[in-house]
Amino acid sequence: MVLSIQEIVYAFLQVYYQRMKSNPGKLANLYSSTAELAHINYTQIANKLEDIDEIPTVKLTGRDNISKFFSRHEKKVSDLKVKIDSCDFQTTGINHKNILISVTGELFWPGSQVYQFCQTFILNPVAKSNDIYDISNDIIRFIPNTFQKIELVVEKQGRAPT
Amino acid sequence: MVLSIQEIVYAFLQVYYQRMKSNPGKLANLYSSTAELAHINYTQIANKLEDIDEIPTVKLTGRDNISKFFSRHEKKVSDLKVKIDSCDFQTTGINHKNILISVTGELFWPGSQVYQFCQTFILNPVAKSNDIYDISNDIIRFIPNTFQKIELVVEKQGRAPT
Amino acid sequence: KMSTDINKCFPLFINTDAKEFAEARAKTHNIRLEKAKTVQYITVP
Amino acid sequence: KMSTDINKCFPLFINTDAKEFAEARAKTHNIRLEKAKTVQYITVP
């Protein structure tokens, strides 16, 4: 069976986000051995979800480090609730064999605020003859709220009023 | 001179967004001959900037098509005002020679609302021995405002109230 | 079977549903309205 | 010379400055507050 790129992308999204809930310890199996990842910094959010406007990220390289990271934060990962709003994709790399995916959505945990995010993946085919892909790159970035008014402070006057 | 990836990324951002203002007709020179692009649909926003919450995008493939597109919308492209809030990057592709860039920010035109966006680029080195890169992929996606309250409508009851 | 246009598949809820999401957003809505009353300072040279 | 941490270079204003941006955002702020009074309907099965 030959899948279209769109079908691969849609299947990937379902597998990826479902596995966060059902089996976060095995989420790392979706990544290539040299994958680079910029993901939610669960350590920083663990005890102060309500105090932050924007969620910080942590950087990791390699499937082994990614595996330890998801296992260490298994509870926070599996509690994550996600609403995906959009997905764009393009082919990339040698012979356009890789797939670039850009996702936007909102996520939250039980009792938390809702955070907007955009997430970028690159998928690489594992073997020439089939439809198996690894994640080589994964960047999540949270969109800051822009509900505040802005006032300018001239640098020479010193600090902003408190 | 050998530049770090970070220096390449920062230089790229300045060249890319500055060229939108100064020389939109030559913006396409930054793209590879087979580049894929998902960009602002200037046609749809031309006459109704204030009526829309989210800006639509258009898809193009190849430097020639990208060149025609930017030339056709030269005024709207050069009027664009951009505030870049964040930039994340990773290496990707064979031997990690390519660069994945994820940018978030806000943009507006004279008199328009401010729109939040995230933009993803992939840069490929043109030659082995220097620091010249082409854009192979470019996806811009606008972040919808989430200021409205949400009410659920059960499908069987028909349409949402007007 | 998925739609021929992937964007018709969204919003896609994972580990939640529209009802739970709407409740979380309602809570966020109030936080945001409070936030909208405050000021962000940008320092200029 | 750029900072060793690229994120210290932001916000980076292109074809605008903090003052013009703040004015545009103030206008947007009022539009958003009006929008916040309205309702988005999500259809559930």
C-alpha cells in the first residue's frame, strides 16, 4: 500500500500525540538515534503551572537522552491534553524524501491554563521500500499571550516602574 | 572565516526580513530552485485587512514561481513590519548539514491589526566550502486569536445560533 | 477515512474532548481578561 | 557583535520600531477586548 504524504502526516500526528498519553516511555522509539529535540521543560512547570505565561523548553540530542527525558516526566507527559488546530507539511532533503511538518494548537493539563503552541517536526524514511519514518527534529515553541498593553520605557531613565 | 550555526541563523533572519522591505523583487534569490513555500496570501488580504482574524496562506513550488509571487505583491511585502520574538534552530539532513529554523513573532501593516505568526525555514548549504545557504522550505502560519468564549453546539440540534 | 484536505480534520482533540477543552478555555479566558488590564514595559534606547 | 545567546537579540524589529509597534498593538488591544465579549461555537457530535 502506498500512502500519500498527507496520509503519512495525519497518521504520524495521531501516533505521536496518542503515545504521549498511552505510553510516554515508548515515545522515544519514534525518534532517530541522532534526533534533536526542543521540548516542554517539565521540571520547571511541575509545581507552578498557574504562575507562568509561557512554558520554557529544554534541548536534548539523541534517542537515549530523549527516552530518559520522557520516562522521567511520564506523569506530566501522559496528563497532557492537546487540541491540534492546523498542520502544514512540505517535502524536504535529498530527493524530497523527508517531510517537514508545522503544527499549531493549544495544550493544557488538568486544572491548568490553556497554552498556544507551534511544533515543527522533520520525518526521515527509515528504509527505501516502505512507509516507516523516524523523527529527526522536533521543536516546540509556546506562543506568548499578547493581552497586555504596552508602554515604552526610555533606557536612560532607569528601570521600569514596579 | 567560520561562522557558528547561531551566527548563520541570525544573519539569515536579518537578510531575509530586511530584503522584504528593501528589495522584495530579489527576495526569491534566497530560495533554492525547487524550494517549497507556504506564505501570506496577499491577494486575499489586500482589501480587507481589518475584517480578518487570521491571515490565509498560499502554496508555491520553485524559485521562479516564488519570484513572480513576491514581485506581484511588492507593495504589500515591502510595507510589512515585523517583530521577531524568538528563534529556535537545529541541524538536520545528511551529516546534519542543513539548518531547521523556527521563528515566532508579530507582524502588521500600516494601519492594520497586529497578527501573531510562526514561520519555519530549512536552509541548505549551496557549496561544501563556504557559508552560503539557500532556503529549501518556508512555511508561515498565523496563530488565531483565542479571545472568544467557547460554547458547544450539539450537532443534531442543527446550526449555531446567529 | 480521512478527508482529502487534512485541515478539515481539525480541531483534533487528543486525550481530551471539546467539552473539557471549553471548560479549560473558560478558565483561561478570565485569567486573560485580568491580564489585559496590566501593562508590559518595553525598554527603548 | 551578536550576543552568545541568540534569544537575547529579541525582540528584533524589522521595518519598524518599538514605538510604532506599541501603537499598532494598542489598536489591536481594543479590537481584542471587543472580540473577547463574543462567543465561538464548537460543534460536537
